Amino acid sequence: MKKSASLIINVILSLIILGCSSPKELEYQDYKNFHFEKLGFNASLVTLDLQYYNPNNFGLQLRRTDLDIFINNNFLGHSSSDTLINIPRRDTFLLPIKFDMDMKNVFKNAWNTMIGNEVTVKVTGKIKVGKGNVFMSMPVNYEGKHKFSLF
């Protein structure tokens, strides 16, 4: 009787510990739908969708994003969002991003962009993800080379 009770308790504790494991980091895949919503000399409003993959066996919810975007180590802009997004398990999803782009930093990279060279895109910051009403902050540290041309 004591052995079966302790076995049941151990099984229940094991299930609780496995069920409360930390989620794996979301994997960046691509960007889509890049366009200027408003174009100006000092600042421009940019919108785009970042495509991510959720490697977890469970769905998540993304509650908040706070991201800084850099091109060739020049600050391009800051994006923050407080919209709840449902993330499906083991599937891709789009994260909409909107930010004011500082045009003087864009002009520093204009020549490389116009002739079709690769640029280094860096995104840093934090996102808040969770399940149910339990949310945790996860760091975002992406850096990669992208071929980006205006022509």
C-alpha cells in the first residue's frame, strides 16, 4: 500500500515537473511584407512581418515585444507591441512589426543597399511569451546577413 502510494506521488510529481518545463526559444525564419507606410526625410514608418517557428510541443501566447533593429550596426529603429498573438505548436507564425525608422541612419547604408550588397541585420530585445496566464520574458538576439536591394 505504501509503495503504490509513493509510486503514484512520484508519477504525479514527474508529470508536473515535465509539464512545467521552460519553452524552447522561437526560431527566426524570414521576413515578409516589408513596406513603407509613411515615407519622410527625418523618419519613415515601416511595417513588416517576421516569420518564426515554434519548436515546442505546445502552443504559446506572445503578449509583448520590445525590439531594437540595426543594419550594419547602425540603429534603425525601435518596435514595441502589446498585442496578444496566439502561437501554434510546432508551426510557423507571423509577428507583425511596426517602427519609426531614423532616415539619417538609413542614408549611411543607402549605397550598399542600392547596389545589392549584403547587409547585417541585427534584432535585440525581449519578448514576453507564456501559456494560460503565466508569462515569462525571453531574450531576442538575432544577427544575420541578408541580401537586400532596392532594385
